[in-house]
Amino acid sequence: MVLIDHDADTSIAATRLEREARSAMSYAGPKIRDVTGEFDAAAKQLPPGRLVKDEYFTLFEAVGALEIMDPKMDSGFVPEDDTAEPEFDVCRGLLPTEVLWIMDQLLGLLIGWHDGYPLSQTVFTSLHVDRLLSPDNRRPYNLHFGSSVSTGVSDTEQVIHLVLRAYCLALVKSCALVLHTIQLQNFYEEEDFVTHLFGRELLHGLSAEDALGSIGEAMNWLPTSDIQKDVRDALSARLDFIWTYVSLLTNDLNDWHDLTDVLDTIKATHHLAPPIPEAFSDKVQRQLASSTPPRPMMQVSWDLACQKWREMCEDTVAAGRLTTEDICQSPQSLQRAIWAFAYRDPPPNTYARAYLQTILFGAERLGENTSFFDLLLVDIRDLVLAGDPLANPDNFLIEVPSDPRHQSARIMEVFMDKVFDEYMNFFRMVCQNRCRIRRTFTQSIGVLDSLEAVAVQTDADLDAITPMRNGDVLLCPMTCWVRYQKLQIMIWTIQLGIETDVYLPHELSLMYWLLSWILERKLSLITHSEVFLVWRMSEANGMRDTRVVAECLSSQDYLRSLRTQVEAERSLSIALWQLFTVLTAVKAIKPLKQDYARELLLYEARMKSYLGLTQDPIPPLSEYKAARSALGSVQEVCGTTTAMTKQAKSHLAELKKMTPHQARYVGTEEQFKREVKQMETTCVAIAVQTSQLLRLSVHQAEMGSATSEEKLGIEATVPAPGSRYHDWWVVPQIKSTK
Amino acid sequence: MSGINQDVATNAPSQDNEQVTGDVKIHYITYGSEKESSWLPAIRQLISKDLSEPYSIYVYRYFLYQWGDLCFMALDDQDNLVGVIVCKLEPHRGGPMRGYIAMLATRSGYRGRGIATELVRMAVDKMIAKDADEIALETEVDNIPSLRIYENLGFLRTKRLHRYYLNGNTAFRLILYLKPGIPYKVTYPPEYPYPEGDGSTPHQQGPLDEDLIQRQAAQLDIQDIHDQRFNLIARSDDFT
Ligand SMILES: CC(C)(COP(=O)(O)OP(=O)(O)OC[C@H]1O[C@@H](n2cnc3c(N)ncnc32)[C@H](O)[C@@H]1OP(=O)(O)O)[C@@H](O)C(=O)NCCC(=O)NCCS
């Protein structure tokens, strides 16, 4: 509400605080005074629309303001023909089949909450849950609390007060457990999940064990009742479901398949349940603390709800499978595994992603004996220091200060401490939603750039202790490693931009050009590393240290796999940047008018995340323009494109031959194969479209219909994300408009 | 201007869905600096048609009272409101002068005639005249007409914002730079109520972007009221 204050000056904020403090203190004895008259009189002194606000009144407050008695904004508004409170007696006995329906409805609402709907539109709309959560209700949390109705002993009453109540208690406790897990990890409020409790507590006085105890009682009672067997079994299956779910959340059980098994039983008996929609109402929102306008209860589709439950179970199982000891020992395999998890289709929900984060970051160590610090060291060693004593973990244990190994290890350690958080983010950020992965990686680029500057100094310090040169060339291991990571993150931001449709078709030429530029830099880093590795191996062979030799050979395989992959990607990006450039040039991709845009400013806007780099800055616009104008005719470009796709294919063929250990895709063999296959298909598609372009341009030139290259009568469309062979590699569809 | 328009807006909503054909003479005016013009009810009605949830009167006043000169209206020859754009202009986190297009709507029967495009042009021109460095806005990823308008004028998509709107829809943030060197301008984070500490903000030096801030906000587990909840524009039902 806008403050109307006539002595409006800078002391408004102070006055407000004082007033709020006073009203808070006098809370014990509220004195109610009708201010309508005073308010009216004061308001009349202002012209309509006069906004009286202090500087703390922001857009946020404006958006949060409600208009009293507007039915779309005021959740307390009661239409004339309606009642304020739902007219449903939660203590009333119900048919066991009706209880079945309520349970299933709750199951649907619960997964809706997992899916991002607030509790106020899901679980809290259950009048039974609402009664249990009533602020005055206390342990043991009965439904008949506060009402004069006493509980009877008939089956229809027991099924409410024993069975449904136990189910609701456990379900509410499950929400508390889920919240706990999610809130300990990274997630984005509202966009991933809504944690808001609307002023309610989730059965504060009751533990999950207590809730499970109630389930047990209900289970025991069921066989003694006169409820028809099929219905009794169905009720029991639902109790079993919620029991299993809570036990999984408390880690008393750990195989989420147990839950899918029960789900199948539940699905089979859902038809027994006749709807009783009056047991739910969005009128509960009137009692909830919230500044959001009234919102309708989520509509549950039973089949969809079951499917989502199944997906959540499978995602959770996958999270376990992708973090086995084997995988966690290799930083690169683990990274691939986390990406594989993020790219499950449909994407795992917030709980499943928090579950994965808990496995990864919940404890000091990953599994038995690996820490992220160890992973970082392995990562550095594998890329730039295999066979070098510098990366030998034993060095870190030497305590003689005069020992150069000790000195180097300390320098390394200091550096690794500095990069550690950002390194963890490579793993953690991939557990976020897709849009956030791109945006947080975009942030990472600047951080890595400053770390690269730190690395330059670290390398100088290390070199002063033990020179690492091959002839005149310095190894600069830390600089190489950081730069490599930075380039990789830059690549991902571009690829994710393509995947999330951030670039328009006419921008793809520039983006694939930049991508090929980055891949080129990445390739030269790999080459640099390979040269040093060979040099080191020639020395290590002399020493005949088998551990060192093995380490070198393994790194050599890894570097070869990186080279092969980067070469394939580079060929693809060259093919695509040239193809898109020529398609834009012949107006097959329609340029936009962009009246207010200036070329340089567009470049700055597009390159914002990469512009600030001080180490190895990206090329200026002029370089792109020069490259663009250096491209030859349509025919020549088609020639390059064809050659590049051929190259890409042969690199992919080579990559396929590498084992999971060599190329570090342990645990994600299937995904690796699938991705290579998608890239191969992309190659084929580019080749097909290229020959189509060639055919059309030659044909139209012969027909004389093309007055200039600018008007070939060709149209190229860009398939939307989701309908591409690979979402990162866009193949334009070329056809004739004549 | 006149009280008639207010009545038209409230009394004749049924005409709204009929496609108006043939030549229509449209003229454009500024909301101006009058503190509350008689156009407000009509503006409100036009915009709320396309929203799944209404804005309170304060949201309109927030913009119109402070930036009435950046609000433009399209009127037909009987002075009925058929299109409107609502904007603001202020420094973005102590950095660039950022124009922001908060609302844009054309009455449905009048769409596809370039009205919205003209309104955006007028707003952009005015912002340029007021020395804006950049202009930003958000729009739903599947609001094709809206994306077309802005992209045709030179706006670029810079971010995809997952489930940005209250109805769960995802948005693009679009940006148009009006001056060179904007990415190099330093911005400062909004003042979050950091739970503990000395009041200084835990950031690296150098330019800050809202993502970094949001990431830190998320890690601190505080609600990101400054950016996340500005779910302002066009929770449009038309294109979902
Ligand atoms: C978006 C909106 C303001 C456009 O108004 P308008 O006056 O019709 O816009 P214009 O006529 O200036 O331009 C619309 C553009 O979209 C295109 N367009 C219009 N309707 C379209 C449709 N149904 N499908 C595809 N494109 C369409 C037009 O061809 C034009 O593009 P062009 O210049 O390349 O030809 C209007 O549709 C509206 O009020 N929508 C609801 C509110 C909203 O979404 N606001 C925008 C949020 S910031």
C-alpha cells in the first residue's frame, strides 16, 4: 500500500520504521480504531494519481500491492453468492473409495509441487491437510481438533481418522524432507521450485518416524476392517507408497525403484476411486500468508502425474548410477556424467538435481576416497602435467622447506586454492536448469580470465624453482590449464546459446565463426601439451618408472581424444559459419531491418560476455568482417563445406574407436555413442544441404534467372531447437523459392 | 484530454475482438506529465486484457507518474485508445542509463497494422533524446509478434529466463545498445539484505552482471526480489 504522509521529507523512512516498531511492540493489546473518515479526508487533499512514496518504494512494492475487494487480487474477497470457508466437514466419514481418490489427488498435487507449483495451489488445497496444518493444531495432530465432533469407530470414520490422516501426516513430512534437501543445494527460487510455506509449519512437533508410525497403525488396522478386499489392498498400496517415499527421503531405503513398483499397483486401482472434489478447495488461500493474488488449484492429470513420479524415481536412480566410484575418480568422466544427467529428457526436476548435488557436494569426499581437490589435481595432471613430479600427490606431503618439491607443491597448492571454487562450479552449475547453466558459465568466463592472470604468475614462480622448458618454449602448465577451461566454458556458452534459441538465424554465421576461432585456440593448447608430454616421456622412459609411464600413456590417450573431438567440432563449425555466411549473402536467410542497430553495437551486445577478456582477447569485429569478405563464390564455399564435413566425419570415426577409459567417458558410454552418432548425422545433413545449394545455384545461374548472386531465389530455414540432429549444430534447410 | 475515452474503454469491451478492416486513421500522443490523465483507466483496461493476472493501480502509477513522457498512446479517429506503450528510464545499478519497456499492447482488432512498432519507435526515439545508453525488455519466448517488432528494430536476445513469468512461462531478455562501450561500464549490485557481515558485497572487482548477483543471491539463499520478481510484462494469454 502506498504511504500517504504529508510531512513527506527525508525522514519518512525513519518515521516509518519508528511507527512499525511501535506497532510491533504494542501487538499484545491491539486497539482497533476506525480510520475510514480520517483516511478519506486525507486522501481528498491529493489529486488522483499523485504518487506519494519514499525512495524505498520500488517497482517491487508496486507489483506487490493489492487492491482490496478486487476479486482477481484480493484473496479475501468473497463473491455474494459464495461462502468464505469451504463447506466440507473434514471429520465426516467417507467411503473408502472416496478416500482412495483423495489420496491419488494428493499424489498428483505433490508431484505438481515438485514440478514448480507452490504449495498453496497444490498440497495445501486439501482440506484434510489444511486442518492438520492449522496454526492451532498440535501434536498428535488430529483432524477433529477444534471441532466438537467425536471420532466414531465405524469403518468410514476410521478410514478418515486413521488411514487418510496417517497418509496426510506422512505426505506433509515428505514435503519437509524434500525442502531440506533442496534448500541445502543450489536452485533458483520460483524458476525451479517454490519453497514458500505461506506461514504454515510442516508439522513441527512430529518427526518423520512418528508419521511412519501412524502409517504402520493404519496398515495394521486395514485387515481388521470390513472394507472390501480390492479397496483395502488399494488403500494399503497407497500407504505403502507414502511410507516408501518418506523412507527414501530419510535414507532408510535407497532404491527408488521400490517406489515405481508400488506406483504400478496404485495405477492399476485408480479406477476404483470416485471423485470427491469438494475435499479440496482453493479457498484455503484466504488463510495463507501471501502477497500473491488468489490462484486456482493446480489441475491434476492422473496419467501425467504417474509419469512424472516415474521420471523422478528414474532420475534419482540415474543420479546414483552416474556417480559410482569408477566415475568419480576421473574428473572428466564425472563431468560427462553430470552433463548426461542434465540432458536426460525430460530434464530432472529440482529434487532430483538436488539429490545429485547432495551426492557430489554433500560430504567432504566423493565416495570412499576422492575429494574435489584430488579431482582438480588429476584434471591438471591429465591435461598438462602427466609424468611431471610437480603433479605427484606425494610432493604435497614433503615437509622439508628447503626441498624444491615442497616449494613447488606449496605454490601449486596456493594456486589450486584460488581456482577451487570456480572448478567446483564446473560441476555444480551443470546441475542447474539449462538457461542458468549458460548464464552462470557466462559469469565464469570473467572469473577464469582473472585466474589466468594469476596462473601466469604461478607459472613464473614454478619456473624459477624447476624450469619447465622445451628448448625456448615454456610449458606454463597452470596458464594452459586455466585457459583451456576458459575456452571450454566459452564454447559451452555459445553452444547453449544455440540450443536455447538465443541467436537469430542471421547471427549464426558470426557465432559459428567465433566458435571455430575458440576451437582453434583450444587445439593449439592441446598441441602444446602433447609436445611437452612426448618430451617428458622420452625422459621418463629413461627412468623406467612404470607409474610415470602409465600416467603419461593415459594422458596421451586423453589428449588424443580431445584433439580428435576438437578437430571434429572445428571442422563442423567452419562448415557451418561459411554455409550460414553464404546463405545470408544470397538472402536465403532474410536480413532484418534493424533500424536502430549499429553494426559495432550489435557486436558489442552479442559479445558482451567475452569482451572484457584481458588474456587472449577475442578478435574485433573487423576481423570477422575480413574473414567474411574473404570467402569466395557460392561454389567455393560449398567446396570448403563439403571438405570440412568429410574431415569431421573421419575425426568422429577415429573418436568412436577410443575406449571409455582412453577418452574418459566411463559410465556414459551410451550417451557418448549417441552424441557421436548425432554429430555424424549432422555431417551427412550438411553435405546434403550443401549439394542442394550447389545444385540450385548452378541451375539458376544457367537459367539466367539469377541477375546477381544476391538473388538466387533460395530460401533457408533453421530448424527449431528440439528438431535438430544435434541442438548445438544447426543445419539449415535449403530450398528453391522459384 | 476528455472523459469520453474512459467511458469507451469501460463500456465497449465487446467490440474488442472484432478485426477492424479497411483504412483506419491512427494518431499518436504522449501520456505526458499530467499527474493522472483521464487515459489511465483505458490504458489499464487495454493492458490487463492480455495479462493472466492484473497489476494493481500502483504499478501503472509507478510508471506513469515518474515517466509519463515515455508513455505513448495510439488513438483512432474517435479518440479511442487502441495501443499503448509504458516505459521507464533510470541508471541500471549505478551503471548505464537503461531504458526499460514495461508494457506494450495493441487492441486485438487493430493488430498487424504496425501500431505497436510505431509506439516502440516513439519510445526509443524519446529515450535516445533523453540520453539513454541502452534499452532492455523481456518478452515470452513464444510471443512471435512481440519478438518480431523488437528484433526488426535491432534488439538482440541476450538471455533466456527460465519460468520468468508468474504463469510459468519462459522469457527472453532483449537489449538494444544506443552507445558504444556499454559492456565496459561498471555496475553495482543491488543492496541485498546480506544476512551477516560488514555490509560490503562479496564480489570480484570489475563489471558485474545480474547473473553473478543472482547466483550469489541463490547461494545466500535469499529471495532475489530485485530481479526475479519483476515479472512485469505481458503475461499474455494470446500466444500460449
Ligand atoms: C505484441 C503486440 C503489441 C503487437 O501489436 P501490433 O500492433 O499488432 O504490432 P505490429 O503491427 O507493429 O507488428 C507486429 C509484427 O508481428 C507480426 N504479427 C502480427 N500478428 C502476428 C501473428 N499472429 N503471428 C505472427 N506474426 C504476427 C506482424 O506481421 C509484424 O511483423 P512485421 O513487421 O515483420 O510484419 C500485440 O499483439 C499485443 O498487444 N499483444 C498482447 C500484449 C503483448 O504481448 N505485448 C508485448 C509484450 S512486451
